[in-house]
Amino acid sequence: MKKPSGRAWLESMLESAPDAVIVTDALGIIRAANPVAEGLLGCKEYELIGKSIEHGLQLFDYESEEHTPLTFTMALQRRRGGIATIRDSQRRKLRVEFVSSPIVDKRSGSTTGMLSVLRKVQEP
């Protein structure tokens, strides 16, 4: 069976993800966000596209097993994960599970961006 490919297939996959997904380029500029990310952040994808990740996704109080703060540069180097507090478009703080991973070109081995996946933490 041939592996599906193409932009339309990738966009469908992104839109089908059950968690919030945000994709940046290697400079940290947001290039895509799925509908779940729109709902979580309270803004449309077109409002996020072209913004730096630091402005589009404001992280506060990042907690990980490594006990180190998360920066975009660190996330480009290797996979990171933990609990974070983010701010939505209404400036409300939300607790989320957060995983970021570099996007690496298979042919060249160079890092071309970052994939971030977020899931709202259910408060007890």
C-alpha cells in the first residue's frame, strides 16, 4: 500500500488531531495551528500565522522532570515535555500538558521547525 502524501493529506491529519497542535519554522514563526489549538487559545489560525511562538503561545510556570525552563532554542534541540501554564487570547491562564519536538529533515538532518502538542489539564 502506497503511503499517502501531499499537502491536503497533511492538513487533514493536522485537523484530525485530538490535541492542540502548533507548528513553527526554524525561526520560531508559527506556520500552522489546528482547530483544537484555536479553541484552546481562543483565536483563529490566521491570527497566529506569522507570529513568533513566544507571542502566539505564552508559556508560564513550565514544569518538567529536568527542572529547566523551556525556551524555543531548547525545543529545537530535542523533545521536551511537561506541564505548563499558558495564556489564552482573553488573558486567562490555563494549565496544559505540553510536548514540543524538533522537526528534522530526513535527507539533510537539519532542524526545520518545531511541533508543539498541548492538552488542557483537567482541574480536580
